[in-house]
Amino acid sequence: MKYLLTVCLCLVAATARSQDAPAKPAETIANPFDQPIEDTGGYEMMDGYGSGMMEMGMGMEAAPSPDDMFRANLPRAIEQLKRSKTPEERAALQNYIREAFENRYDRMMNDRKKDIERLRASLAELESDLRRRTAAKDRVVQLQLQSVQLAAEGLLELNDLQGVGGQNVGGPGMGSGSYEGSMGMGN
């Protein structure tokens, strides 16, 4: 009985001590996507040449793009997720990975929006050029007819006409554009 009483007192004392001790703060889990890429730019600093090369500007590479950072850090995040021991750690890592994928997707969408804006600007330029060419159609045709008349009178060589004959076909001027050759001149 004495032995049982001693064991109970020890258990009570140990329980009281564990309850009195401050709770161990939850360990913060580092975001694997905030880690730098481990790359020396092809030059090792320990070999005696690296730092001199860096001072001369050699080996200085542009900072990695966000997509390069994502691709480099994703395997690290997956490895951390494999090694995670607690549900809290897994949840935190999954949130970091989700956030990284969302950020990557947002960057892709922004790039596509920029592409669309560039295409719109290019389309507006093409439409303006088409309007200008449409407005000048009669004048261009009249000049072409004058050139043909001069060639017929012997005052202009056939090869001097743009887009007519073998010499200037595909060169600058008439016949060089993708749709201009359909005018029947030299084709």
C-alpha cells in the first residue's frame, strides 16, 4: 500500500509540473517558396576565381523569375510535405503550395492579358493600314496604269515595274506583301 501511495504521489506531482510548465509554442513552418534558389551562377566562390569574376561582372545573372523560383522550390515543398509529421504542418505546407500555384496562375493570366492588349494594338495598326490602302486604291491603280502605258511607249523597261518581270518580284513595293500579289501583276 505504501508503494502504491508513493507511485500515486509521484504521478500527481509529475502531472502538476507538466501543467505548470509553459506550453511549448507551436513551431512556425517556413514557406518553401520563400527560400532562395541554391545557385552560384556557375562560378564557385571558393576556388579563388569566383569573387574576381563577379567583380568584373561575369557570372552576374539576372534575378530568377518568379516561375523559375516556383519550379526550383516546388520539389523542396513536396519533400517537406512528405516529411511532415503533424496535421498542422501538412496543412501549413499545403496552404503554401496552394498559394504558390495561385500566384503562378495569376501571373500567367496577367501575361495573357498583356498579350491580348499587344494583339489589339497590332490589330488596330493593321486596320488603320487597311483603311489607308483602301482610300489610296484609285490613286495606286492609276499610277500602275501610267507605268504600264510608259512601258508600252518604250519609255520604261518592263523589269523596272515593281512586281512585274522576274527581277523585282518579292522585292520592296508592289508584289512583296502577302495579299498584294493577287493584283495580277507579275504572277
